[in-house]
Amino acid sequence: MNPSVRLLAAVAVLLIAGLPLGVLDALGHAPASAWRSLWWGLLLALGLLAAADALRLRRIATPQVERLLPARLPLGHWSEVRLQLEHRGVAPLQLEIFDHPPAQMAFDQLPRHVSLRSGERCAFSYRLRPLQRGQFTFAHCEIRLQSPLGLWRGRRLLELPGGTRVYPDFVQLHGAGLQGVDHWLSRLGVRQQPRRGLGLEFHQLREFRDGDSLRQIDWKATARMRTPIAREYQDERDQQIILLLDCGRRMRSQDDELAHFDHALNASLLLAYAALREGDAVGLQTFASDMPRRVAPAKGQAQLSQLLDSVYDLQCTLQPADFAAAADQVLAHQRRRALVIVLSNLRDEDDDELLTAMQRLARRHRVLLVSLREDVLDRVRQQPVTNLDDALGYCATLAHLERREALSWRLIAHGLHVLDARPREVAPELVGRYLAWKRAGVL
């Protein structure tokens, strides 16, 4: 319980009023006893009022509070949490309420001032923006009550347990089902390459149309129906995709609110959604992780929920990226030919180990290396050079980028595929590369 501004102001006024009385008494000019009695009487009355007001505050029943918390929250996006209050006391109530979200979440619209009459219920919402994935618990909710005379403020800490899971950025995935996948991907910046030639998988027979190739004509069906009949093909829908995600220390790099690991995770889920919509099977494996995760390839939109449940609490470790062990893991579990997408942050010191591991993988699978490039490298390269420190930083950045590019060209020269992109661009670039290969029938 703390004194309010009103009580402190009343005490200050009495002290200021009593100051002349004390000065006169110190100078030997004793003030009239009536003034002294009046001052002491006012002080005694204020003390009694404050004591009575404090006693009434202690007797005020704590309002009932309920928190309505979503079971899932998307990383980096604002979500609403709803609080419901019910006052079962007799007298009207003035209070201030503050929820206690976890430290890893930013919040807005707290605290709130609420007025409640007897038996009244009210509800309001505040906003949360998670800054880290994982499972989080809410323990307390704090209420500050105002005494009937406004002389005191009481603090009451309510036990209000609750929990939620913070998932990767699935807001864009949820909205994707409401529109055509092509239109949705184009809004995200994915450029789909036009189809070259025909698909690989037979779909149906239909009448010959203008623009069809003569190779599409089914001569047996044409002779039977006595009219030109064409074969219609579609993209092969039985591919398997393995997302091989680096959880090591390199992915802890951070250019904005999200680490490179979170950008890679979001890109993986975006690709998984697009591939599942295309009829392919998607699986996931991690390496350089304290608790390795593996999700076997499967089809259907239920697989997306399985992937989300498996990776929502993944965190980066301090382990180095062991590409040889990651390749052994894939070769041990994935017998059928698949598209293996390795998401990491490549460095020039990976040259020999990385090339050997990826060549082993490429003998059985199609491999795509996705490397996230730090935004700061491009910013330093574009800044003007005005002094010696700028020149040293510029030269060091260029040397690093040249070594990184040389590694990429060496991997490409050995028949591997490399995608180098900044964290914010990796998701549309990756999905665009997958769709281009899908349309070209090279998977």
C-alpha cells in the first residue's frame, strides 16, 4: 500500500502551513494557542482519515480477472490478449490493471485504467509482439486499487497462470489459403518462371485444342473417337524435399529483430507450404543442434502443422556446422532420390569439408545450398570512404565477399547448386528457385 498524490499533497500543505508557526516559536514569538491547536487538529484529522481510508481499502474485494490468451502466437507480429474483469463488491471501484507478459515479448496498451460499478463486468485487449520462439508462461497479473477517499493505492498481485507457444511467422502461411497460390507467391516477391515444355506426369485425355503440340496427340484414342484427342500432362507431384537446417553458431547472426536462423526457418516453412500445395512430400532435419529434430517426408497440409510443432522451439546453439555428419544423417534416412535443401551461412573455411559432404549427397540426391548473406556486408560496401577506418572496413568487406563468391563458384563448378541471398530475400528466392525447377521438370 502506497500513499497517493492526494495524501502527499495534504501532508505537504500542513507542513507548509506549520512552517511559520515553527519559525515564530524559534524566534521567541510564540503564536497563539488557537493557531497551534488548529494545526494539530488538522494533522490529527488527516491521520484519522488516512487510517480509516487504508482500512476500507484493505476490505475491498479483489475483482475477478480472467486472461484469454491465444494458444499460438506468430513471431514478430502483434497479437491481441484479452482480459476480463468482474467486480463483485458493493461500492464503485477505480483501479489500474497491468498484466505481466514474459520478458521476451514486447507489449502495448498497458497499464489500463478501469472504473467498475457493483456487479459490473468489462473486458479489454492489449497487444503482444513475441521477439523469440518457444513456449512461454504467464504467471501474474497486477491490480492497483484506489481507496474510497483516494488517499491510498493498494497493489494486489494475482496468480493468473497461462501459457502459449510462439511459432515461426505463420501469418503469411495462414493467409495463403484464401487466395490462389500463384497470386499469393507473387505478392511475396516470388517470380515464377514460365513453363518450358510439357510436364512429366500424365493427367488426362481431352480434345485437341489450338496451340497444342502434335506430340500430345494420342493416336489410338484419336482413331477410336474419330476426332483428335490430346494427352494433358501436369507437373510431377510425387517429389520428396528434405530441408536440412543448420542450427549452429553461424545462424545466430542478426541484422534486424530476427536472427538468420529465424529467417531460414520462415523460408523453410514458406517453401514447405508451396511444395505441399504442389503435391510434393516435405521433410525436415536439423544439424549442429542440441536436440536434433527429424520429420519424415509426407504429403498433405497436415504435414505443415507437423513441421510447425516440431520446430517452433528450436534455438541456435554454439556448435560448429558439421556438414559431413549432416550428409551422413540424410544418406542414412533418405533412400529415395530427393531435393535436399541445405540452409546455412557459408564461409570460406568450409571449402574442403563442405565440398566433400555435398558431393556425397549429390551422388544420390539433388542438392541446393542456400547461404544467408549478412546485410551489413552490402551496407559497408555501399558507404562512402572518408577516412582510414572506412577504407580498412571497405577492403576487408570486399575481401570477405570475394572469398565467399569464390567458394560459391567452386561449388557450382562441381555440379552443385548455390543460392546466396540476404535474410529478408531468402524466402521468395528459395520458393522461386523450387518452382522454376518444378516447372522445368528437373527435380
